[in-house]
Amino acid sequence: MAWRVRVTPADGASGISCARSPSLGRIVALGNRWDPAIVYSDDDGVTWAAADPNALDLQFAGGVCWAAFLNLFVAVGTTTTAKAIIITSSDGITWATQTHPWDAVLSELHGIDSDETNSLLVAVGRRQSNGFIYLDSSDATAWVEHDIAPLSTAQAVKRLPNISRWVVVGVPDALAEAICTSPDTTVWTGVASGFDQGLAASVGQLNNGNIVVGGAGIAGESLVQSSDGGVSFVTKVTPFDGGTINGIGVGSDVVYLGGVDVTGKRVLATSVNDGATYAFETHPFDSAGGGGQLTSFVLSGTTWVSVGQNDAVTEMVATSRGLSRQPVYQRIYGIPVEIDDNGVETVRELIVGIVGAP
């Protein structure tokens, strides 16, 4: 089914990130503009309301995640005075600023994720004065700074619980690697890829276990893939080659790549064969004149929510339900398909799949 633009109180902002709380059934989306652009939805992205900014000094949004072990939304970004900021909320509506070691120095935070098994949050970016790359915390209030040697700036972080591994990606330092991995955040290993000397911006894991990283390589690469748990990466061809992949969404039967292509006109590519091949899919933020992009995805029930911007930066959210993404199967009736010599019928059940309405 087609993607549909949704009106939000933050329209006029450039959408950056989104996350969902399964326990609350609530989606939170962040955008960039001079006043905080934080919105939330309780109906799978159909309608949106503005969060209470509580005088937050959040100018440039980074990432947001739901930390289930704390029952908190945790978001990061940069203030109007070029300082990293960490904010938390138990409901996605009322937010509070948390202190951290980068409060008083030039710094920025771009991404965050949580390790539910080990009760750990990792927020990534950079502290300009001494090269620290990330902060971690077990309670979202006390944060400790750390370095990842190959990176000059970290753009995104992802915890892959099924292989017990962290992946941090970003801008490499000099000729170093743009992808770094760690089992426990104590020792990081740089891994060579097509994004070395380029930009790695997003991380995902396919249903077959392959790790995928999107970005912009100096030779036109837009996606690299690892089938060995992040030990090595190979370049994967996508329609975004020559452009940039900013966000990756993985469902049970679809993979979404969001970004901007080399022409500046297309923003979404889709795979329905678990990342074997990708093709462009029409999206409302496509633009004949360029200027649109997608940066983040979240699945809410049977609805996909995409965050980014259209060419006029007047819309930041679009949703989609359907194709064969999340079919609901209903048993209709049984029919005889075979009768033996004694007149005994063998019955097979006909199963019909019904997909959601747009």
C-alpha cells in the first residue's frame, strides 16, 4: 500500500529519528529546528501531538531510543551553544535534561541505543577537545566518557542482542575504519569497509543475521554487509549508490533503506527478499527538484512510520500499512481434495491472507 503523509505539530522541521515504546504503545519522533521538535503518536502514527519541551535547549536532534530496563525514552542531540545534550522522558511527553561530562565543552551527540540484557545505554558523537566518542550509563543520569580510536565522529550506534555485539559507525579518523564493533564496549575493533575515508551513518540487522551499514563511500558505495557477525564487510549494490543511506528499517518480510539518491530526487528503497536485492519505492518525500530525504523508521503494529523531510521541509512523517508486509491469516474453510477407494475424504484447509487497509 502507498505511503501517506501525516500532519504533525513539528512540520517545518527536518525529521531525524523515531522510536516506539511497546509498553506504552507510543511513538516519539524528533526533528531539527530552533525550538524543540518532539512529537508523539498513540495510534500508529496516524495523529500526532507536541511533547512538552520544558524549555529544552535542543536545536539539532540526534537519536532517540526506548530503554525498557529503565522504562524511559532517552534522546540525544546538540544545543544552540554547540554542547551535547541528553534528555529523558517516562512518557515521551514531559522531558528532563540530564547532566553529563560534555555539558560545558564543544561537543555533539548523534545516536543512542540500549542493551536490555546488560542494562546499559550508549550515546555516540564526539567531544572536540580530547577526542572522546561516546558516553555510557546504566541509569541515564550518571554518564561516563570513552574513546573509540578509529573514529573522529560517531554517527550511529546499534546493539545487536542476538549476537551480543555493539556496532558504532561514523566518520573515520584519517585513513582509519568507519565501522567499529565490540562485544561489551570495553574493547573496540575497527573493521575495514567501503566507507573508510567516507561516512557510515546507519546500522541494521537482517532476518538472516547479516549486519548492514548504510552511508556514503568515496567510490559511491551506499551499503555494506557482513555475514560473519561484523568481522568483515563487503559492498552491496543498491539504488542509492552515489547517494547516501541515512536510515535502515527491518521487518519480518521487508527491509527499508532511507536516504537520498545521487539525483537528490528519490528517498526510499525496499527489499522483500531479506536484503538480496533492493529497488526504489515511491514515497511522498520524493521530489522532482530534489531536497527530500528519509532518516529513520519504526514499525508500530502493522504500520511502518518513516521520518525525514519533503523538499519544502513542511512535512516530516509518512506512514504505510500493507503490501504483504504484515499479513493477518484467517482460516476460511476446509475442502475435500482426495477420495480413496473406500470413499474416505482427505481434507485440506484453505488459508487466505488479508492485508491491512492503507
